[in-house]
Amino acid sequence: MSRSRASVLVTVCIGMGMVSGVQAAFRTVSNTPNFPAQYTSLAAAIAASANDDVILVAGSETSYGSVELNKRLTIIGPGYNPNKQSALVAKITTLTFKAPNSTLDPSGTLLLGLDVTTVRGSISGASAYQRIQDIVIERCRVGSVEPSFSKNWTVKNSIIDSSLAGAKPPNVCDGLVVANCIFSGRVSSYDDNDVNALITNCIFIRASDAAFTGAVRNVIFTNNIFYGASPYHAAHEFCTWNHNISCFSTNDNFNLSGTNSGGDNLVGTDPDFVGVVKQAVAFNYTQSFHTNAGSAATGAGTDATDIGLYGGMYPWPDGGEVPWETSPMPYIPVVEALNIQNANIPEDGTLNVTIKARTND
């Protein structure tokens, strides 16, 4: 059994290497005893890695704890709601990007298919003008994103459960893009420093109203749907609101007063989702955010694509039928099922294994 699983993992790694064309080391991590890997600790795998290496983290019932990252890596989990026989996820408590210095820099890291409670930047002990740059968080489920000391981070095709929190200078955040994500949480007080943040083609869906726990500054909001989540806050400043939809909250209005601006927003308009009840409701995996024919969201975005998850820069990938529609898998070959056909094998006999796999775009 172990040999079969190991050989499958090697096949996946080879496939990734062929696709990427990058000469990188692949390291496997599992803290589950009956699913052996090269490392049982994610922190140990990170310590052993060099820039551009790839770490594959197996799903587990046990969290991998908190880790710090000070080099450019790709870290891949099995998906946050994997549609396969072994549906365990790779959980991380806190992932902290450490400050760059003359030899170590996590800028350029990709996080893919993980379940992380908190992702944050930290620049403790370094210059306040340094930046952790070009981080990509994709197809993950994240509690809180805290991009302090950051530049040009991208969060896409992910679920944010708790908050997006940016700090005022000197804990600066420049050029954040959050695209085609589901916010079941809120945006905390966010202040993008020099370059406006962009939040686009996202869905804010809540059963408890407000989409914001505090005012935001210097953020562009385009093509979003606020569903039971009020977009209004009286203290928003220097924000732009274009082609957004709001409905089912106690205050569906957008704050366009003072230093704020925008237009072509649809206030109090039902986007007519295929599979969501028409009221303020919490996010769950049984929902479908495709829209019915004739929806006000169809072709109404700033780029003439749909408002919501399926328009814009990074249209939501197909995760399969509900309840996996909102759970796209990492775009690597995935083994869906592995079954041993003959449990009793004579000496020098042959182990027959049936493997079902698929690619994920």
C-alpha cells in the first residue's frame, strides 16, 4: 500500500516538473503515519528547501501547525474541500512570510490548495520600507489574510472566512489584488499605502450583514456582489465603487460621498443565483453562484464580462457538481481513488492496483 501511494506521488511530481520546465526539488510532507513521505514536519521541509522548490503537503486529520517562510517556494495541498476518495485537507495554523534580507526572501511564493487559518507578512527587525512582494494565494481557504509590509500580493479563486486586514503605515500594503474570491468573512480596516488595492469579481455573502468591520481607504471595488453583506460604511475614504451589485442587507447603498467615487452600481438588485436562497445567508458548499438567464450580473462588469465569480480576470474554475462547485482542486494531476484488487499476495506475486486520476485546469 505504501509503495503504491509513493509511486503515485512520484508520478505527480514528475508530471509537474515536465509541465513547469523548472529544475526544482520536490519534497513531500505527511504527518499521517500510514501515508509516509519524506518529511513529517512542514517546517522541516521548508528548512531543507531552496528557492523555487516545490513542497507537496498531504491531507491529514492533524494540523501542520504554524510555519515561517523566508524563501521563494511553491507549497501545494490537496485542496480545501477535495473531491476524491481521501478527502483530508492540509491545515496550517499561521503561515508568516518573513522579512527579506540580503540572502533570504520569500517574495514570489505560491500557496495552492491549502487550508490556512492566517496568512500574514512580518518584517520584524528589518527596515519598514522593505516589502514582501508578488505572493500568490490561489485555490485556498483562508481564515484571515494580513498582508502587512507587502507589495503586489494576489489572492484569487479562494475563500476568505474571517477577514482581510491591512494596516496603516508603516505596516504598509501596496498593490493588493483580491480577485474572484468568496468572502464569508469581512474586510477589516484596510489602508493601501501608495498603490490602490483592487477587490474585483468577488462575492461577499453573510447572514449577519456588514461586509466591513471598519473603514477602508484607497481601495477600488469593481464587479463584486454583496449578498446579505452591506457595502456601506460612513468612514470609507478614497475608494472607488464601479459596477457592483448589492442586495438583502440592512443598507445596500455604496458610500459615494466625500473622497469616494464611482458609478453604475446596482443597489438592492438580486443577481438571481442558480443555487442560493433569496435572503441574507451564510456561505456553504451546497450553494451555486452561477446566475440564471436574464440576471442583472450578465455582461454587466466593467470589462463587459459578468459581475461576480465567473467574470473578470480569473473566472472561478470548475470544481465539479455541488457540493464541489466552489472547491476547485489544485491544477496538478490528482489521484481520486486507489484500490487494491488482491489483498492476499503469494510470495513473488503481483499486487494489482486500480488508480483513478484526473487533471485539474
